[in-house]
Amino acid sequence: MIAYQFEILQKSREAVLRLTEGLTEAQLNKIPKGFNNNIAWNVIHLVVTQQLLCYKLAGKEMYVLDEVVNSYRKGTAPDPSKPVSLKEFEAFKVELMKNVERIKNDYKPGQSFNSYTTSAGVTISSIEDAIAYNNYHEGLHNGSILSLLRAI
């Protein structure tokens, strides 16, 4: 079953790459009227959230810097005075896919885990729960990216 979750993550992230292919820096950073974030924020937020759910809650070292986590975790919004450059965005796209392989390699069934109840009211009690919930979360943000693409 976990292999299937990894496949969902892989396919979801490949879809994000296709959706963001060829976008300009202005398109990536545009916050359309009625939105509180942009495409760049959503993509980097995916990298950060997976790290928080699947690594931090498991007591493992994350592959992202605390500064990035603090800027892109739940409850944050893009800083219009600090747009994400195309070079930075490309680096996060690489991380997006690297982290699929990392979680596959780092996954250990039965590892210790700190339970957490999400804003959706779902309690995550194991690494398997975290991986499954992360896939749900990725789907939400895929939808956000699609909506942003229509609005820019």
C-alpha cells in the first residue's frame, strides 16, 4: 500500500511540473485579485509541508532550511517585496522531485512519530498517515495552482 502512496506523490508532483512549465517570473509571483498567494508560494509550500509532516513529526532532520519553512508553512503568504526568481523556482522544482525519492529511501515502517491533528481535523499518528495525508494536501494545492493559472 505504501508503494501506491509513493506513486500518487510522484504523479501529483509531475503534474505540478507540467502546470508550471514555461511560466515567467511575473506569472509565478502574481497574486490575482481574490487570492492570497501565488503559484511559486504553492509549489514551495508543497516542499515545506511534506518535510514538516513526514520528517519533523517523525523527529528526523528536514531537507529544507528553517528560513524556508518559516516563509512557506501553513498560515504564511508571499512577500510581494521578495518575489521568487526563476532560478530559485527551478531549484525548488528540483527539490520537489528529489523529495519523492528521499521519502521512498527514508521511509521506515513503525518509526516513532509525534501525533498531530491537522486543520482539516485529521489526526496523523504514523508516518504512513503522514504520507497519505500529504497526498491529500498536494491535491488541494494542485487545485489551487490550476485556479491561479486561470486567473493570471
